[in-house]
Amino acid sequence: MFKTLVNAFKDASVRKKILWTLFILFIYRLGCYIPVPGLNPDSIAAAVGGNSLAGDSALVGVISAVTGGAFSTGTIFALGIVPYINASIIMQLLTMVIPVFSRWSKEGEEGRKKISKATRVASLILAAIQAVGVVLSWKNSSAITSNMFGSVEATCIVVGLILVAGSSLCMWLGERITQLGIGNGTSLIIFVGILSTAGTALWQSIINLGSGASIWELIIFVAVVLVIFGVIVWMDLSERRIPVQYAKQVKGNKMYGGQNTHIPIRINASGVMPIIFASALLMFPQMIASFWPDSGFYAFMVGPTWSWISIVLTALLIVFFAFFYAQMQFNPDDVARNIQQYGGTIVGVRPGKNTSDYLKKINNRITLFGAIFLAILALIPGVLFTAIDTTGLLSGAFTATGMLIVVSVALEFDKQLEAQLMMKHYKGFLK
């Protein structure tokens, strides 16, 4: 990756895209430090630390990590890119079940523009709903002051509008990165937010060493994190290669085929999406419960019973969404049809339906293995981090979801850079 970065900076056009990407990310991080008028940051920090804000510590932890700590400090990017992520997930699900969206997804560039417009509208609606929940939570925790805009109600309205506007600006910045920079803008914004949260927690832990904190806890914690990072990278790059042989075909004066290739099926083809899907579904009732902090539903959502139920539901939802996402990405019938059309066969398998059934069986086995890996990764590291980190500072910043996102985005960014450099080489060769 470092060699790719060096080569990328040597090329003027690629370097311009990288600098443009860094500039937009800098603007995003700058917005994460601009406070919302009418808020008391100390009350927000106390509410977050006291586990009384927005329903549950898991919900607060996810939002704070994705927004780079902006949520826990009450800045204009407190909601960050979270509403846009949820809207994108909803649109992907609706594409599978609603005929209109399904038709749009098959209309090429024009269809993608329609889906993007619908995603933006859904993002604004979700941002407004989440802003209402956050503002009510801040109001109940005395984080909203009444002397800024004359009354508490007026201040709540202004704060809510600023949060929605900040989320919309984050969405716009992500789209600018995608269009003018390198990589997916939304993923990079999440990437930067998670790294910022983890880096801040790690630096604070180092500072606390001077006040009596255990250095061995820090060393063991970092070692466990590095091991988990290594396992994630290994699993993310692992794949099953199914050999395919193509028969020789003579067309006119030319001979085609006669070569051996393979079909790569990745073990973790869905990446972090199943965990994000599962987290988004489980966060929704917690967000709804935060609207009524004095209700029995809220007490149940923050109680130990829901904690155990959420662990089981998280594992089951991750497995379900892993299979769901695998069906979206890999269609055995289409692959078998293409292999047969071009005169290819899988070694030891007859063409047609037998090939389709074979691919489906292999894909289901690999998807199950990858789903179990994701479920274990989503649950076990949190238990280990909590046991190792007695202060709770690092275990709240380093999550399995965050580490999966960091690895996936870093590998995808490296592939994007390599593709940009390869494209430049091809253009130079043609000239």
C-alpha cells in the first residue's frame, strides 16, 4: 500500500485527486469541532458518560465512533453521515422487493441518478427523525440552554435544524469525494471518523499512564487489536477459486478459448455490510425508546435483559444479512449460463443446471463460514476488550464493526489507487 501511495503522488492527476480528497476530509473534521449554539457540551459529555443519552451505550458508542466524537461533543456534524448510511441500506433492501426501484437499478446511469435522488430524500427524512430523538434526549439531560434563543422550545427547533443541515452537508461532502476524489466518499468519512475516535482514545490512554494507569493493560490491548486486524485482513482477502476450462473454438481464421481460469468466491464477500445492517435494525428501537425516557419500554431497552437478547439477535441478523447480501452479489444461474455460453466447464461438473447447483452449494458453504466469522468478530472482541481495558476508554473506541470498516475501506482505497495508476499507464501506452 505504501508503494502504491508513493507511485500515486508521482502522477500529477492522481496526486490532485488525493489532495482534493484530503481537503474535503479536512473540512469534514473541521466541522466536527464547531459547536452547535444553544448546547452545553459539558452536560452532553456527562450524559454520554453516564449512559443516559440516546437510549443505550451501544447506540451512543456506534454514533460517536462513526462521527469521530462529534456526537458526544454536540457539534454541527453530530449526526454525521449516519442518516445517509441508513437511507442507503434501506434503498438497497427496497431495490430487492419494490419493482420500481428494481427497474431503476437496471436502467444504467439514469437509473442510478434516480436512486441517488431517492436516497438523498430518504436521508433528509431520517436525519429529521434522528434529530428529534437526539434533541429530546439532550433536552432531558439539560444539555439545551434556554437563554440562547429566548426559550427552550425555540432552541430545540434551531438545534434540530442545524443537526439536519450538518448531516446534509456531510452527505454532500461524501458525494464530492466520490465524484472528484478517489474512493467512496461515504466510506472515507466513516473511516476518518473511526480513526479519529480510536486515535484520541489511544492518546488519552498514553497520557493516563503518567497518573497511575497500567502500561501492561495498554500493551496487551494493542497486541490483541493487532491480532484481530491481522485476522480481518486474512479473512477479507481469502477466497475459494473454482477452476474452469474453456474448449477451443475456431471462428473464421482465428481460434478462441483453450485456456484455464477460475471463478473467485470470496469468503467475506459482503464485507462489513451484514454487521451494519444488523446494527442499524437494532439501533432503531433504541432510538425510538429514547423519545420516552420515562417509559417502561425505555427501561427494558437499557436493561440487562435486552443486552442478552440483542447479543442473540445480532448474531442471527448477521448470518441472515450475510446470506441476503451474498444473493445480491452472486447469482449461480447467471454464472453457469455464461460459462456454458462461452464453451466453459467446471472440472468434474456437467454444464447447465448441475453447474448452477454446484456453484450454489459452494457459495452457501462459504457464505455460512463467512457469516459465522462475522458473528464471532462482532461479539467476541467486545468481551475481550472490556475484560482487558478496565478504564473503558479504549474498549469504547475500538469496536469490531469499526475495525472491519477500517480494513475494508483501506483495502478498497488501495485498489482504487492501483486502478487509477493502471489507467494512466494504459493511456500512456495508447498515446
